[in-house]
Amino acid sequence: MFHAHRSLALTGSKHNAGWDAVQISPGDDVAVALRDLTGTARIRRGEEVFELQLREPISLGHKIALADLAAGAEIHKYGAPIGRLTQAAAKGAHIHVHNLVSQRAQKRSGKG
């Protein structure tokens, strides 16, 4: 069986091992975990795959900060804003409901 992701070059490594998370759109601030993750994750960004040291375990489907992000920063996923950080998040940090207020929740509560 052919696996297209296995043919991508892994930047900074000598093997082609696929990826653990994906940046969905080029301007996104986060990548999405494709499985439960710890340690170092392989992130796909377009045709590039790079390694990122995680600051904490990341659950399947949860978001990973791709850069240092300030408290109050608008976070983009799918190429669109999805919410704002309630606290700063370092590169490799877990982004989820504990530190992100979603745009949808703000609109329902009348705050956005």
C-alpha cells in the first residue's frame, strides 16, 4: 500500500517516518495532534515535516502551539480565527479549553 506521507523528507532527520500532527492551513498558529503525543512530535506543514519538542502531553485532536503566543492572542486554525488565548503559551504547548476561549463560546455568551 502506498502512503504519500512516508515519501516526504523529514527536515533535520535521516528518516522518512511520516508525521504526528498537521498544520491545516498555512497561516494557522496551531497544529492538530493525529494521535496522543509526548516528547518530540513530527509536524506536517504543507510539504515540509519538522520536529517540535512538546512542553506537555497532547491528546488526539488537540492543538499544539507552533510559536510562542501571548495572552490575548487571536488563534487561527483552518485559516480562520477560532478564539483567544487566556494565558501565554510557549511553542510546543497544549492549546485547548484550559487556555483558549473559543469564538463560538464568546458569541453564545454575548461577549463577541
